[in-house]
Amino acid sequence: MSTQKAYYLIVKFLSDKLNEEERKQLETLLEDPENENLFSELVHTNFASEYSLKEFSSAGLQKVLREKICSEKRPLRVKKMQPILKYAAVLVLILGIGYFFSEYLFVTDQGNGKIIPKDDAIVLELEDGKTEILNPLVSKAVQNDQGLVVGQQEKNVIRYTNKSDVETIVYNTLHVPYGKRFDLVLSDGTKVYLNAGTSLKYPVKFLPGKKREVFLSGEAFFDVEKDREHPFVVNANEMDVEVLGTKFVVSLYEEDASTSVVLVEGAVDLSIENTGKNTLLAPGTMGVLDSGTTEIITKTVDTNFYTSWMDGVLIFRGQTFGAIAKKLERIYNVSIDNENTDFNNEVFNASFNNESIENILVYFKDSYEMEYTIENGKVIIK
């Protein structure tokens, strides 16, 4: 039985959608002791990586699981499916408290009353245009279009090496869909954290004597390795961000009317193409270029507001609900149709720490008298 089929059956079990034949297949799967490690790996990976927990505690999990099993109202299922119930309980708990970025998580369910995330995958595009779907639950070698190993995927991170035999600039492009995140370590050691709905084009290996240049669409946090002889440049539409070694966030979604850069530490030089205009940012400063303009506006900001997404925390300050809804669509990969134009323009301050989309909607409903319904998996704001 393939790994993909195993994941599929596990998710269907968690969603209580296994038919009798699939249940038998899963029971057969559990007869293999190695599959115990599969479940443990699945739980550990998602519980630890998506919520930035300090350490996996088996004792703590056992306590939660005992309580979960004791409260189970279907004793026949507990008895028959005992090998997987302990893991399923943990995953159900995880789903209830925050993000879970796995392409296997969201099974098809077109019934009313449930918010259905769209079905998208993390895609790695090679220089020759060939594409590969990445499973964030596995580890494997990353090869270029000629079959040379250029890096290693370690679940939800790809690490490129500067020891590969690549002698010309060869680009990969990583496409991260709405509802998911993925991280990169480039060949120079620079770390890049990609937010939902982001694409990054980058060389599989930076070469001596050339700028370290990447191309961004979406939002990413860069922790750039210092190299004074090779400046690091992020191409962000009309604006270029040039650094030597620093930490900063660049955001330029297609649906947004501006490109912004928030500097956490170090220094960055912002330049607008074909104008000769440059702006130097200091730490704790944001630079914003509105679409159709040639002036970068700067202001002092709390950088935590713009980096908290890496920890699953959403912070909104002085934002309209319309802007908030756009961000929720990206992060949770759901459709939100706002028919209440007055509410769309309301301005809010709000923070959500690893909350589900359902909890966030309930918050707005209870606090601001906003009404919504769910129709065919889509959220309709009334």
C-alpha cells in the first residue's frame, strides 16, 4: 500500500468518512509495526512544527489521549481501532486549535455547514518548466532537471547546498498556495520563510562574482547570510530590496495595492526601477510603495505585527474588515463573500493566536454583530 494511500485513509478515518472496505484496508495497514512510526511521525511533525512547540511530550500526549479515549461514546470503535485512536485523538485536537498545513488534511466534503479549504499543493518548478508536488511530511533529495542533487527536502524545509556541481545560474521556483507555508535555506545559508500564497524564484546555487538575486510574489521573511562581496537582492515588482546581511519582511500580493518592506534588524536599501530613487531603512521601519507611484513612504512600526504569522499569530491594527477578509482567505485557503458593504469598511484591532477560521468568524459575530452563513463550503457575510 503506497504512502499516499496510507495518508488518505488516515485522514478519512479522522473525518469519520471511512467506508467498510477502506476501514478493512486501514486495519490491515495497522498490522505492520512500522506503521506505528508513521502515525507517530505524522503527529509529531504537525504538532511540533506548526505550533512551534518547544518539545514533543509523550507523557503529556498520553494524558490527553486517555481522557479522549475515556470520553469516547462509541466503545466498539475504541476496541476495534485502538492502534490508531491514540494518534487520531491528538490530530483532532490539533485541528481544533490552529493551522494544519498539509495537503492531505482537507478531504472532499461538499456538504453545507462546513468551511471547505480549497485543494491546492505546494509545487517546486524546475528550470526546464517541469514541476513536482512536495509532500511536507516526507524527506528526500532535491534534484535539478539534469538529475544532479542540489539539496535536500526535510519535510517542510528545502535546504540547498553550495557543494553541487552547478556552474551556471539555474533557477527553481517554489509555489506555496493559500492555506500553507513552506521554508527554504538557500545555498549561501540564507533562510526564507514563505507565507501562504507566495512564490519565490531563486538560484539553486549562488555563484562567485554575481549578486545573490531572487524574485518574490507574495510575502516572505528573509534572514540573509552576510556576504559583503555578493549583495542579496529581492526583486519585488517595481521595487528592489538590496542587503548585505539582515532580517526583513517583504509583502507584495497581487490583490494588494502596495509593496511593503519591514526591517527587523540590519539595513536595507530600497530602489525603484528606472527612477534612480533610493531609500535606506533603519530597523523598526516600514517602507511602502503604492502601485502607480514612485515615492516610498516610510514609518516606524512594531515589527512583531509583521512577523507574527511565522508563529501562527495574526495581528490586525487599524485594518478594515475587507482587508482582514483577504488575509483570512490567503491563510486558511477559504472563500469569503462579503455582502455587507458597510461592515466591509469597518476598522478593527484584533489578535488571534493559532485560532481556527471558525473561531475567528465567531469572534467577529459575537463582538461586532456580524452575521454569516456557510453555503457549499463558502463563508457568506450578511
